Amino acid sequence: MIKLALPTTEDEIRKLKVGDEVLLSGVIVTARDTAHKYMVEKRPDDIRDMLNGTVIYHCGPVMKQDDDGSWEVVAAGPTTSIREEIYQADVMEEYKVRGVIGKGGMGPKTLAGLKKTGAVYFHAIGGASQVLAQAVVRVPGVLKLEEFGVPEAFWSFEVKDFPVVVTMDSHGESLHDVIGAASEEKMKEILGSM
Amino acid sequence: MENLIGLDEEKLKSSFIELVRRTSSVLPDDVVAKIKEYQAKEKVGTRAASALDTIMENIKLAEDGSRPICQDTGTVIFDIYHPLGLRQSALETIIRSAVADATANHYLRPNVVDPLTGMSKFDNNGVGHPAIYLKQWDEDYLKVALVLKGGGCENVGTQYSLPNTGLKAGRDLDGIKKVCLDAVVKAQGRGCAPGVLGIGIGGDRAQGYTLSKKQLHRKLDDKNENPDLAELEEWLVEKANTLGIGPMGFGGGTTLLAVKAALMDRIPASYYVSVTYMCWAYRRRFMTVKNGNVEFD
Ligand code: SF4
């Protein structure tokens, strides 16, 4: 298990390799479809500091507001990442984001972007919304809540030991490609022997 | 107030709300036992083992807090068998209202969206949702099966028409095995593996998918009465777990927890094999109501 503190640097990120299990601590920022479209089309400046050196989480959380106005995370598992494929590489480069957390992996454009920018793709456990919600220790803030709604807003989550696996690294490697190709080979072998 | 199956409407509705709560937050024993069985087989310190550990921890947290196991509470699917004389429209009204209340209680996430306008139905009452399938049977009690079917795994479900030249799959048991294994490879970890396959053989396209979904009602440790299908189920689990896909597609020996297959007759021109993929967050529960007594399983 590797412990990684956020925000981080390009050097630290380039040390990570496909298959590494990592525990993330620090502030991460949620963004999904509406947020990615907004970042690419509007290039807003007010989110630059928040995103610099940290990680974007593909997640539409279920949130509850307490009487004192503070927010509590009810459920916060990853959502399917591939929907952001057209935006991701540009967003990472523009906002100096050092990684994204999601599920299912991403495509060639993002893989190339990771290499160029110096960033990685972290895979969280799909469905583990309670474990992941527990790793969020504080909700420091939220942007675009009114406009985008709860699942699509930019939520800042302060996390402690948030468990992920590097499945795409900054050296052009993708665990999804490797396992996909190996399993296909294995299947051919099985079918061939029938 | 109408008396339905020995209960008044309010009681029946609260039973349905409880059914939703249990389904969303407590994974069935047979599913938990299967995950544990495979957890014990994965080598300590591997990615597969830690993924399964996280999954087990998540199952416990959800149960303790009555919170959704997964935030995608999916398509809400009721299969209902009722005795003669029970008014279906009354039952449907009660279920819709129970689903709305269960959503307000956070057992379900608002999860229903108009495909053209993108507008959300905040109480999960939409056109065709919840999905309610009603069947009158000759027993004197009401039986309800509820499945919460996640979207990630639904997206990797598929249907093959045999023969399939690319896979050299003919219209026989071997052909069925080949296309089903192909479905597992195509899915990789995207259906939140480890998963369970429901397979429907035969029928037309709609019947085939329906049959494959119905297999999700079976307990994971039951044995198929049809020896050919029993063999198919065992073969697929064994072979799929040699593919190296593993939990979440991280690699490892736990790709499928179980396979459940059934067949129906077809017409000579068609030969469909329909595959439903169910993720590890296998949310399925039953409720029976007899003489005013409600039981959950
Ligand atoms: S596939 Fe299942 S576990 Fe994965 S996100 Fe969807 S509902 Fe949750």
C-alpha cells in the first residue's frame, strides 16, 4: 500500500505504476458530466486553486445537510468514467490535475493525456459507496451547487486513506488493456480446445 | 379501506417499504456466503483480495446503517404472484406509493429520468418505473420478488443470435458456452465484477431477456434440475474464473460468483442466448403475505 498526500507533484505521480494500491489523503474534488463540459467550454478561473495538484473524483454523491448548514456524505461511490473521455485530457492539462478517480477505466485519449500531463487514473471499488463515504472526513466546500444540483456540483471532500488502485499510469500503461488482452487470449485457448 | 390479502392498504404499503429497505441495505445470505467463499480463495495481499475485503466491509456498513449498499439503487423490479381475486390496479397503486416513500427515506436514490427531456422524477415514479410484473397464480398467498438492478451491470448484459460465426458458436450447448464466455470477456470488470450471470436460452428477444432476469431470483447455491443446464452453469463459473479478470477487472480468480440458466422453446428460425449480468451488489429479496402475516426472506 502506498500512501499519497494531496495536493501532489508531477514527480510523485510519475513514480506510480499500473497495479499500485494507493491510499489517498487530502482534498479531492468531485466532477461529472455537467462539470466537465463546463470546464472545457467555459474555462472558469475560480476553480483553478481548488484543482491544482489534486485529483478529480467521478462521483455524484448523495449528500445530507445538517441543521447547522454543514454537509454530510450519505453515499459516495465512483461513477462510470468513460463518459468524460472527450473532456478528460484537456481538463487535466488546463487545470494541472494530477489524477482522476472513477470506475471502468478510460480510453486512448485520456491515456495519452496522462502521459503528457503527468497524471494517473485511480480505480475505486464500484459499489462501495459506504466504505468510500466513510473515508471522507470533512466537506470543506461546494461550488455550482445551485446551478448544477447535488450530484453534478463540484464538491470538495477531505479524505483520509481513500482506497484506490492505479489502473492507468503516466507511462502509457493501462491495466485494463493488459487484462483485457490476456483474458481474450485465455478465452481463445478455451474455445479452441472445445 | 380495501382489505388486500388480510392486510389493510396502509399495512401492505409499509410492508413494501420494509421490503425495499431490506433489499437496498442488506445483501442476501447466499450472496454474502459466496463472496466470502471466494474471498478465502484469493491470495492475501493481492489487489483481488483487497477489493473483496472492501466489498465485505461495505456490505457490513450498509447493513448496520440501513443505507444503500450501492448508491445506484438501479431499476426497481417487482415480480408479483398473487391469488385469484386480488385487484392488480390496487396493488400497483400501493407499490408506487411505497416506492415514493422509500425514496424519501433514502433507501432509494431518485433514479428515474425522462430520456428526451432529462427531467428527473424525484419519487422514482415514472413511465414504466418501478417495473411491476403481475401474475395470478393458484396459491392462496401473495409472493413478491424485488430486485434492484444496477445500471453499470445492466449495460454489459447482451444477447446473441446463434449461430455466431466469429466465435464458431453453433446451435447447441457448446455454442451457448462459447457466447456466454465471450460475454464475460467483453464485460471485463465494468459490471462491477465479481458478478452473476442469468442466462435465458430460446424464446423471442423479449422473452429471452425476461427469462434471463428471472434467474436472478434463484439462490446462488441451488442446483439446476436440468442436468445439461447444471453442467453449463458449472462449466461457465469454472472457466470464467480462469480468465484472470477478477474483482473490478483488477485481475484475480474471482470473476463470476455463479451462473443460473434456464430455457424455453424457440421457433425454428431463431436461437437466442440472452445474458443478464448482475454485479456483486446483488440486491434481491422476497416477501410473502398469507392470512395477514408478512414474511421476508
Ligand atoms: S454495477 Fe452494481 S455495484 Fe456497480 S455501480 Fe452499478 S449498481 Fe453499483
